[in-house]
Amino acid sequence: MILRCSLACLLVLFLLPATYGGRTTVRQTRHVDVTDQRTLLDSAGMRPMFHFLRSWMFNIVGRTGQRTSGSFLQRRIPPEVPFPCNVTLGRSAKVPTSVHKLRPGDINVIAAMGDSLTAATGAAASGFIDLYQENRGLAWSIGGQWDWRNVTTLPNILKVFNPKLVGYSLGDAYPFHRDSQFNMAEIGAVSYDIPYMARAMVQRIRRDPRVDWKRDWKLVTIAIGGNDICSFVCTMRYPEQLPAKHRLRLQRTLRYLRDSMPRTFVNLVSVPSVAKVVMLQRKPFACESLHHGECSCWIGKLYNQSEASRDRWARIQDEYIRVEKEVAESREFRGLDEFAVVYQPWSLNVTMKMNGKDIDYSLLSYDCFHMSQKGNAFAGTALWNNMLEPVGKKTPNWRPLLKNFKCPTKESPYLITYDNSGHS
């Protein structure tokens, strides 16, 4: 009975940040939206208690990311299959001084900011309790567990070109664990959080003795917005203001990175369409039930959801995505030697119709909301491809592993920026 009570209490404490991003409101004013407010949960005094409860849960769930069998895993690429690229073309003979002459192997430091998708929540989950584990070593943009043959993430691809790469998550971890490395993602995070994440990330990287702060090239991937669209937009007094607020937060974040961290390349990635995941037909019962909490603006009865309201949120998400593209392409981040930001659209048209199935649930975690390890591998490969694809010709979806895998070539050896691609 005591154990049951403890688990129930812990569930409430864990769902609060997962649902409200750590900013649960005691009272909501007429002029301030829920995501703009700070409460007792944000105080420094709450942090030790939160870390204690999180660590306790981490030990209960165990290191699920070490599992070597299950439908959620990608098929291991056999040792007789060579790496698809000519590695010698992927690293400069001399460290480049311009971000527009940057090859994949020139990147020495990798980092990421985002929410539970970047934390790889439940990537190796086979049951409900596993959803409390963050399999960060398997995360598409920042996970470096094992190697590219069985965890085909962006860092594991980059490690082939530069084995000295640092910053990728080493395995299962929460944000305050050492193995998280430069993965700053927080479950429940929203757009409001990314300026703070950027400051914390810069501090963490700058203090790391492995990093040559001024000389090393750094790659940062930002992916945020799922919680804004799923759990907060319907609580806002003026929901249509969300994209404009996101624009200001993105600009603030990117300006800070530009002015504070030398030699930085930023990927700006939109989250996949909410509707394509939570509105799947014939979902398993567990997924249908969990979506009521994970995406309450779209699923359930709490906010009087309807086709009309979902259409409204979808329009807001479209505008949210348009804002991201506009910010990335803006003139203030162009023509710089040591900083570039590029909008990477692989997530725009992600489909679950894959591998000969109308809905390939093996790409999704137990909750049909987060990505499985296989889904993370598909996403990591898609992001890698986007980084080498010309502006205007970037693939807006994911594909089976190694299908149309992009590589540096003699004609085009550099990571694509708006300046070196001739994009006006």
C-alpha cells in the first residue's frame, strides 16, 4: 500500500513538468499566458527534491537503453556493409576559418536543445514504466551510444569522420547526469525555455576541459514546439500570438549564440506535425489513453476538443513552422564567418507509412508519441541528409536507413549554409 501511494505521488510530480513544462500556475492573469509564468516549481529550493525524485525513478526503471532486442530497435547494419561515404572528403586538411567551408569532420563539439524528443524519452520502451527513462544515448540529434551500425544517429555518423567528437550523450541519463553531456533537452520544455537552455549550454561547453573554446567548431541542433502545440496552445488567452512569441524567443536565442559562442553551426528543426501522430487511426489502447495527457489540446474532452479547434491549432502550428524558417533565413544571421543557422525541414512531411506498412508502429515508442530507437535512427539520418542537401532541395521527410544516404563530394564537400548554396 505504501509503495502504491509512493508511485502515485511520484506520477503526479513527474506529470506536472511533462504536461506543464515546470510552470504550473496558481493563478492566471489576463495578460500573461501559462508558458510565460514562473511559480514555486521554478525556485532553486525545489531543485534538490526534484533531482532526488528523478534519480529514484531512474533507478526503478533501469537502463532500458542497453536492450539489444525488441521491435523498437533498428536492424544492425552488417559489418560487411561499408560506411556509405568516402571519409577522406569529410575533413579539412586545415581547420577552416569560415563556417561556409565547414566539412562534417571539422566539427569537434556537438550539442542540442529541445524537449522530450531530443531527450529520446522512451526510445527503448516496452511498457508504460519505461516511458520515464530518457534514452539520451539513442537520441537522433545528440545520442552517441555504440556506433553508426546499430544506432545511426547524427553524432554516430559524425564520429566516423571525426572520432574525437565530444558532447554527445553517452547513454540513459537525465539532464543533471554526466552522461547527458551537452544534451540540454528537458521533458515538457516549450519555446519559452530555449533562451535559458542556450545560456546553460554555453556555460557547460565553455567549462569543459576537452573543448578549445575559440578554435573548435561546434554544432547545435534546436528542436522545440511539440509541447507548445500539444499542451499549451489551448490554454492561452490569445493562441494566435504563439508564433510571434516563438519568433522573439528564437531570435533571442540565436543572437545569444551568435554573440557568445565562437565557431558555431546551428540546425533549426521543426517538430513533426502533431496531427500525423496523435490523430492516427486504430491506435493501440495504451496510446489512445496516454495521448489524453501528452496532447490534451487535441485529444480528450478536457478542453472541448473538436474538429474546428484542431484545425485552429494546426493553422497555428503551420505559422509556428513558417516563423522558424523565416528566422533561420533572416539577414541578421547571414554573411558571418563564424556563425550560421540553417532551417532543416526533414520533419515537415514525416509519415508513418513505412517499411511496407500503412502505420509502422515500430518507429514510435510505447506511447505512439515519442520516437523509438528505430525512429530516432531514421530521424538522425534524415537530419544528416538535410545538412548536405542544397537549400530549396532538402528532403522534407525521413526514409529507411541508408536509402539515398548523402555524402560529401569533391564538388560539394561542405555543410550547406544559405551563403555557400547561393540562396538569396
